[in-house]
Amino acid sequence: MGPNLYGVVGRKAASTEFRAFTPALKKSGLRWDRATLDAFLKAPTKQVPGTRMVVGLPDDKQRAQVVRYLASQK
């Protein structure tokens, strides 16, 4: 179970009430925009070493669809 992703685009990483964020994500300083989400979803541990999300989404088309969907949830 992870954090609610509704409204994630534009939000600072690890900024919701979800309590299980890793220290690495809390310290990352990331703000979730389309480009940052794309990079994180492609290779989470490359973007944020120490994150618990270790499996990325390597398919460019699928990743673009996920990012587009997340951006539509406002």
C-alpha cells in the first residue's frame, strides 16, 4: 500500500500524511512534475537511491500513459 496519488503532479515528494516514506525520498527535495515522475518511474533507485520502489516501468509508452493519467487527477 502506498500514498494516495491523487493530485501528485505539482506536489513535493513525501509531503502527504502517508507515514511510510523512506528517509531517502523525504530528503530528495523532488517536486513531482511530469519529467520528474517519468524519470522516477523509469528507474526509481537511480533517481532516489534508497527508495523502497525498486522496480521501474521501462516501457516508454506505458510510462507516458501513467504520467498523463496522474497529471489528469487534480
